[in-house]
Amino acid sequence: MDSAELSLLLTTEGLRLVDSLPEYSAADAVRQVAALRKAGHSPELVAVALTQSRLRQKARAKFGGFADRLLYTQAGLEQATRLQVAALHAGRFRDAGVRRVADLGCGLGADALAIAALGIPVLAVERDEVTAALAAYNLAAFPDVEVVHADAESVALDGVDAVYLDPARRTAGTGETSRLTRPDDYSPSVGFAFGLGERMPVGVKLGPGFDRAQIPGSAEAQWVSVDGQLVEMGLWFGALARSGVRRSALVVRDGGAAELTAAGDSDDAEVRPIGEFVYEPDGSIIRARLIGALAERLGAGMLSAGIAYLTADEVVETPFASAFRVRERLPASEAALKRALRERRIGTLEIKKRGIDVDPAALRTRLALKGPESATLILTRVDGAHEALLVDRVG
């Protein structure tokens, strides 16, 4: 979106048109364009409005029913924090007794919105002019939020006693952008963010694959997954970091949240023989290196050294892992595996793999599955040797 398109969108006609549109349907877009043009709307406004309609539909995965109250850019939506996760982050500022937060690199305003909803004033700073204007619109309902179009690293922090940063990890722009690979190229830079963390309470949102070697020892690192998808890593400094916690895995699923915490990385559990059940830890547990802590909770051991599967003789319900009942061990060679699956009339097969170099989609095609039965196949190493485990999901 450029400044001309922004000007069209923020007119009374533009906002009313966006709010009047039915749910976006790509199959119906041509008919919708023709109808809107016939109604007298300019082609430029029609394009802008339909783009917002499409983005609002996509935004429901992050914002639920609140999505239709906001305006978006493609790039801003991609980086925006899910509303439920933003609310959990905002709770840290409330619990720390923070009086005013600076959201540096506020994007479309999702985190600022969650913080302001708890009654905490926010200074929201955004470098991109179009994105800043949309953030101002999205946050207009909160009188204690000030949106400023400025460079986050140069803005004065007078009257602010805590900072939140969600550095842009893609090239500048509001449409198609490319990923930045060097943390110092982020905006604001990671070095700037960590420097703030040395002198005041700070929260920093980063990608879940951020280099662990760069995590400051003073920070609490929290990996977050939502509905099985690993979405972010948060670093918390000062009063926003919890006493005795340096590693955390937060699992958000079905509207609820569960967390496993530790004072540091946990050692992996001992390798043990395959039991009746296999566990696949959530991605947040794996990234936080809390597999050993989870194994202790489950009474489980490692299926193989260095492979993120656990095994046990009994199943324990947990939000931190998916459980599978082992049906049988199948031949690991592809030809023998193909025969075994055909004999069992398995036509629908979910393939999981760790520690083995195989493309599940390509393998599924080569297996030429036929039959009415379904199952899950785990391809991995068991005590160092390649194994094929035919399993069924539990629960």
C-alpha cells in the first residue's frame, strides 16, 4: 500500500466501503469488482477495499472476531502478534507494575492494543509512514496511546519505564518483502534492543529460530507455539523476567495456554527401549531444550540419543507433546515397507520423521498406498538404527 492508496482507504467512503463488504471470496472477486464499479466507486478504491477484505479474512487466524475492526498491510499482518499471545505478553507489563510502555516498532499495533487494553498508557513508534497511519487508526479507541511516526532507535523515552520491541525482520515495505538474515539489520536492531535491556525492563519478540548463542544470559527466553505451530521467541529483561526462570515453553491451543519453565536448558533423558507409547514434543519444548524436563514429567526416556522423540510404557495426558500408541515395528527398507503397508491395507498415511533424510511427500507417492485403513508412520533412529514405527494417535 502506498500513500495514495492509504489516503483513499482512510476517507469516509473508503472506510464505509470496507466495512460493507461481505466475506472475501477469490472465486467471487471479479463479480464483486464489477458490482462495485457499477455502484460508482473508482477502480483504485475498489482495489484498496478488496485488499482490506482479503487481509481481514486472513487476519481472523490471528485476531478472531476482532479482525474486522482493524486495517492491515500484507507485511504488517505477517509479523503481527496473535491477539491471545499479545494479551499474555501484556500481562507481564501489568504484573511488573509498569506505568507507561514504549512499543518500538509497533507495526499495525497488535501488541500496543493488548497493553492498552489493560489500562497501561503506550507510546507506539513506527518507522514506516503508511503502517504508522494504520496503527493510529487501529489504536484510536485508546486515548492513552500515542502513535508516533519516527525511527525507534532515535525516539526519546522520557516518561517511559518499560519497552517492548518487535523488530522488523523483513525488508522495508508494506507488500511483498524479503527476510533479513542478520539480526543487526533488523529494525530496531537486536544490539539496540539488548542495550535497552541492560538498563530497564524490556521485552523483545524474535523469530523462534534466533541463534541461541546470542541470547543474553540475563534474559528469560520463552518459545511460543500456537495450535502446534512454533511462532516466536520472546526475550524478557529486568522486572519482566521471572525470578529463577531462564527457559520457557508456552503452548497455546484451543483457547487455553500451558507453560513449562526451567532455570536453564535441561539435560536429555536416558535412552530406553521402545515402550508402548511414543511422544512427539511440541516445537516450543524442543527449541527451549526442555525435552529432559518433559521426559521427567512423563516418566519417559529418549527413543534415541539426540532425536526429539520420547517413549514410555504408559501414556500421560500433556499439552506439551502428541502421544502415539505403537502398533508395530515395520521393516525400514522402502521395498519391504511398501509390502507391509499394502498387506495392512493402509491407504491414508501420515508420515513423521526425525534423524532420517527423507522427503515424506515423495516417499508417500512411491509407497503407492491403497486401502481403507489409516495410520501414522514414524521414521527415525532407535538406539542409533533406522526404524519405521507404525503408530496411532492417542486422543
